[in-house]
Amino acid sequence: MSWRAEAERLRQASGYVSGISVREASRIAGRRRFVNLQSNENLFVPKRVMEALVRRALKDLDLRLYPKEVIEDLISLIAEREGLPAENVLLGHGADQLIELILRAFGKDRTLLIHSPTYSYYPVAGIGVLKRVVEVEFEDNERLNLRAIQRENPDLVFICSPNNPTGGVVPEEDLKELLSFYRGLVVVDETYAQIAGITYRDLIKSHDNVIVLRTFSKAFAMASFRIGYAMAGRTIMEALSRIQSPFPVTSLSAKVAYLALKREAYFRRIWKKAIETRSWFEGRLSSKVRRTRSSTYFLTISTSRSSEEVFRALLKRGYITRIIKPFRGFENPIRLNMAPKSLIRDLPDAINGLV
Ligand SMILES: Cc1ncc(COP(=O)(O)O)c(C=O)c1O
């Protein structure tokens, strides 16, 4: 296929939509200040805390050089915290780049199975690589559809736990059952796992077909730094590290991640607060507002009004949320993440007024 035909084919594909900019929100809603609840960013960490970490990081770095020692130090620290040898950890330019790397390595002309609704970048990352993406429904919000996996027998299964956009955690027994019969590759995306406090990382010790993904974007409020990591057994790690780009993360990202991990106790308090805020928020929502069973700091709601109408009404009140595709029981879904209570105090009532 010529590049022109390829470009035409890609132009027709449905790409990843990353929400709207504050500038665009201002234009639509005619106001300047918003609380941005659309991208699951961690607003519980004050901006000045991250700025202080950057200043501290810069003291030790020579930004003219490629990142080397700083990467080794970070990998050692991650490995220590995860209770794994350093060979089982691979850094990437955000979890997104690791998803691409995994698909490049193991997805060529293969079939990927995902449970809907889930992170919408998976199929997009597979464009030009995968032969097919099979979408099946979760059973009861967060349970794996094991019968469908058996029936479809895909080459790869991506599981997001806690799942974006529902916040549901896949039960351990489901994963264990899956691994008892399935020999394909299982990728568990744990982008939100630290906050929920539930991880399946130890499965990589007993199963050589499991990769667990993590990121600093959410738990450590480092979305702009673009740094994540994969954990897996030796065979997978050696394969992935052969084809990873030479320097996928910057020294600054690696150093800030290192300093943040060293201060994990502080971030743990933040995670607790984020979860408490979700409970408070849910407690104030009317029973008429349908919501997903979330174990983390975001959730999806649905009311009798259309997603577009709710999105616009909340935008007028100064809240940017995310419209997502309807799924079973959620005809008009809107996803929103929590933020410090002082910023979202009147949000539950604003939503209750839209049932
Ligand atoms: C489920 C999931 N995986 C991966 C990512 C991307 O993470 P990163 O910022 O590390 O690329 C996101 C971001 O929203 C996500 O929700």
C-alpha cells in the first residue's frame, strides 16, 4: 500500500480523543476558571509540592547528558518497592508508550481482547499492528467474561484494573481462573492501582505470560512527566528491552519519580484522601444518579439527561468532565475524577439538579 493510501486509511480510523482544552471550555461556557475533572489527573497534590520536587531534582542533574545513572537508581528503587529484581522492571514514556511497545512486540497480526468499557487508547495503539480487536462486556461491572475469552481464544488480553472509566477492580479469583487455562499474553494495566491499594503484580512471579503496567502520572501526580513502567518475567522483559527506544524517559522525569517514590508515605496520605473524597461525593449524590462501583478516585455517572446536556450544564458551572460512549446500564455516561473537596463542594448538588 502506498503511503497515500495508508494515510487515507488512517484518516478514516477513530483516533484517541483526549477531551477539551481549558481554552475551548472557555469558548463554550463563556467563563475563565474551571476545575478540570476530565482526565483523571491527580489534583490532590498541590502544584507547589511538584515544583519543589523539580527544584530539588535539578540540583543533581546535568541536563546536557543522556539519562543513565538516574535511570538505574530509579529502577533499583522501583524494584525494591515492588519486591522484584531490577531485571523485572522496564521504564517507558508513560504507560501509553509501554502499551505501544507491547503491541509492537507481541501484537503483529494478532487478536487482542478487551472488556468494554475500558481505556479507549488500547485499540488505537493497535492500529496498523493488530489484526483484530474483540470487545466483550464485563460481567457485573468488573468481572472478567471468561466464557468469551475461552470462546474467542485471542492472542492477547488487556485488562485494566482498576478499570478506566468504571473504577472497578477485577477480582483476583477471575484473574487466577483466566491464568489457569489461558496461555496467551495477559497485560494488566494498573494505572490506578496504587490509589485503590490493590495490585496483581505478584502474578508475574508465577506466570511468565503476565505483564503489569504502572505509571507515575496518577498516583504521583506526574502526568506531564510521561513516565511509567512495566513489570514482567525475564523472557518478556528481555524481549521488550531489546526494542525499547534508547532513552524513553528524561532525567528530570526519572529524578522526580525517584524523589516522589522516596516520599511515598506523603503520597499514600494523598491516595487515602482521594478515596475518602469519592465516598463523600457518592454519599451526596441523589439515588437517581446511576454510578459505577469504583475503587478509585474517579467514577462514571449516568442520569436521564443526555451526556452532552450534562456535560454542558456542568461546564457552565465551571466543571470540565468527560463524555464517554454508552455501555450497558449507562445510557448517558459522564466520567469525572475527584479533586479536593474545596474545589468540588457544590458538584454533587449540580449533578443532582440534572437527574
Ligand atoms: C487505563 C490507563 N492506562 C494508561 C494511561 C496512560 O498513562 P500514562 O500517562 O502513563 O501514559 C491512562 C491515562 O489516562 C489510563 O487511564
